[in-house]
Amino acid sequence: MNKLINTDFVIYDKANDDVLQDSYGRVILFGNKDEALDDCHGNESVIPCTELSDYWKQVITHQIND
């Protein structure tokens, strides 16, 4: 079973409690913080996936284990 690690980053919109996802609804994980920052817009921020709410952690864990 794969686990979340703090060196995987997501683009997070705190105001809407949402993360950047692809057209299939999969959360986009970045292995490089600078790369994630380049894709950041408006009120979004880059955070380690381990700092997300339990809901989003579950979504990502399910995604990487499928």
C-alpha cells in the first residue's frame, strides 16, 4: 500500500477546499514544488499533500493505490 509523503505537492484552493485535478478528476501531484508554483493561479497555494484535510488525503491514497 502506497502512502502519502511530504515531498509530493498539490495546488490547493483554501477558499473552496479544492485541489487541482485533471479532466478525469484525478488529483494532480507534483514531485517538485517549483513546478507546482509555476501552475498556481489566483488564490491557490502549493502545499505538501500530507497537509490536506483527511478527505483529500483519502482521495489521493485511493487514487495512488488503484
